Amino acid sequence: MKVIICGAGQVGWQIARHLSGEKNDVTVVDNNPDLVRRATDTLDVQGISGFASYPDVLDRAGARDADMIIAATHSDEVNMVTCQVAHSVFAIPRKIARLRSQSYLEAIYSDLYRRDHMPIDVVISPEQEVAEAALKRLSAPSAFDTETFLDGRVQMLGLTVDEECPVVNTPLRQLTDLFSTLRAVVVGVRREGSLFAPEPGDQLFVGDDIYVFTFREDISRTMEVFGKANKKQERVVLIGGGNVGLMVAQKLESGAQRVRTKVIERSRKVAERAAEALERTIVLHGDGLDAVMLNEAGIDRTDAVLALTDDDKVNLLSAVRAKSRGVPMAVALINDPTLVPLMGPLGIDAYINPRATTVSSILRHIRHGRVRDVYSLGDAEAEIIEAEVLSTSPIAGQQVRDIDFPEGVLIGAIMKGNEIIKPKGGTRIEEGDVIALFSLAEDVPEVERLFQVSIDFF
């Protein structure tokens, strides 16, 4: 597939890394020649320096025979105009745009703004993706990462193994003997910075970060098995009342579970806007780093703090201060991946990476046909892939133990019709089954071959 990626920043570079690594014809466009050079020097891509919305620039990028264009620059206006030019001038079949402004999003999603006036096939909103990620963190407070699969009936949990974990130094194959009715599978382990798919004889050690698939009904028990509490979040403080903080607060207000939420926002204008948009949430105007303001927000009685400002350092320090006041759970929004290693030493429970959430969202929309979902782990080191088995797939009709999966691939759960099952060696894979699996990045092409799918959209 021939793809043009407009914007060579963090998101654009990661998408280019995924697509070029899977042998697609990728061209990166950016008006910053240094970013273009970084992409062409580190990836198997072509690069064009220039404004992505200019027809002559897109023409040089190969727009006349491109299959897809992904507009992920830092400007909403450039992204929208790029899609319009791609449609009107070059008739590119598939157009994806990243948009941040809530005003644009409301207009595009409304009935008054017809899609034929702004031909964007898929709109990606980083703020909405981050807000959803924040809510998922709250749903599993002891997990550093979480995502749902198979129609929400299976959850992937990222858990850190500590000294309280009852199954430390226990071979994974023994988990089935110890907890025979537990429907959970450890599919990935990060140890000393290296991520791998574990073998049945591998043990878990203190300090490991693990990725576990578990059934929705077994989440609480899975947490207990790995030494984690699963307390409900009844009182939450959000630091930052901008687009992300406001979306999180609105979703908490509309949720089925009653959550007492307070928002601390430094900007009076932003705080007033949030107060007008929210009904049951208390909005406080002040600094989330101020001890007096935290006292006013009732920090000592808070179950969780989410630091969601647009300043990484403020988010880090706010989370640290909240933990120092005894808050059980602190989550920080972190844009700079080089700050992530500080999470552990600072005692911060979890972080949200907008780049990873946006990359995962875009990948969901460019996977072909029977691939229903994709979730990127770490720094694009691995993916959780949800795909349907075709009759022509090499794995159709085989038992799990007989399938020649790469070493970096493990099945987490299988949906047969309306039934979700935990995979076993004797489980037979059949046409129509939907499988959720863990795959290291280098093994994704082989997974696509086994499922008879392709990164191509067409």
C-alpha cells in the first residue's frame, strides 16, 4: 500500500515506523527539514520537505497514486485542508486527520456539517483518546496500563510485580494448577527494559512489568492473584481543566458509578469554562501544586489524582505531591517519553502517553478487513491485535499447540460465537473465531500472514 504521512513529529514518525516496517511504500511530508531527515535516516521511507496542504508538495509525494493519506501535523487547519486537497485534486481513497479543536470536532460530528463538505474518512481526536485512556486507568487503579478487547468482555492489564505478589518465582504453567478456575493469561513480560512473550516455564520476579489478559468477570480475582487491590474510586481530583480534564470530568458525571469529582485549574478563563460545562463537579481556580489548594480539594480523602495539564513537569510534580499526601493512586499525563523512567523512582502509579494512544487509534483504522482492533504497547515495541480467522487462514482448523507461532506471539483469549474462552493447547481454531493476541513488533508481519490479513486497507 502507498501511504503519505503528513507530519513527522512523534505520532507521524511512529506511524511511519509501523507501516514502513511492514513493507509499505511510505512517504513522510513535513515543513521542518530536520524532522524529514530524521525520518529518512532512521526509517525505510521517502521524505518531502514542504507544507503538506500544498498540491505541488503532495504531488511530489506521490499523491496521484496514493492509497491513503494520514494528516497528523500540529495544525488542525493544515490537516483539514490536506484532506480536502487529497480528495478534490488527487482523489486519494482514504483520508485520516488528527484534530484537536473541540469546535471542529463538534462541527464535523454534527448533522449540520455534512461529510461531503469536509471529506475526512476518519477523525482522530488525541484529547478524546487520552480522556478514554484516563478513565480506563481509573477502572483498574493498580494497573499501569489497560485496554479492553473482544467487545469489552476481556481486559488487558499491565501490572508491576512487587514483593506482595503471591506468585513471585512461580512458573507460569503452575498458575493453572494453583488457580484452576482463573481465566487469566500472562502474555508479555518486561524485565530490565526488555519486553518478551514468556514461556510456560518462565517465572515472574519482583520488578517485572507484566501484561495479563483476563475475563471481565475475573478482573478482581486476577488483581488479588497478582497482589493488587481493586478498590473502587469514589473521590477523584483532576489537576487541569482543559480539553482533556473537562472530557474526563464529563464522562465521570455521566457514568453509572457515582464519583465525586473536583477539578483544579490554574487559568481562570479555563476554570470558568469548565464550571459552566459541568453540573455536579466542583471546579477550583488555583495551582495544583499549591498545598493550600490541595487541602481545599480534600486531597487527604481522595482515592485518585489525575494530573492532566499540558505541562509534563507540572503533571509529574502534582502526582508526586499527591502521593506524598497519601493518595493511593496518582496518574500523570506525560508527552515526553524520556520522562517515563522517572515514574517508578517518583512513586507514580501510572502514566498516559498521548502519542501511544493516538498511534493505537490510527492503527485501528488502517488495519485491513478482519483485524478488528490494535493496541500499541510501550514505545511501539509490541501490539495487542484482535483479528477474525478466515477460512483461508493457515491456522483455521488447527489446534493451538500445532500452530507455528513466532516466539514473540501469545494468544490471550478467543471468542467463539458469543462464548469467550481461555486458550489451551487442545483448543481448535475455527473459521469465524476472533482471537486477541500479544505480538512483538518484529513478529506482526508473520501474524498477518497466519491470519491472511494485510496492513493494506483495500
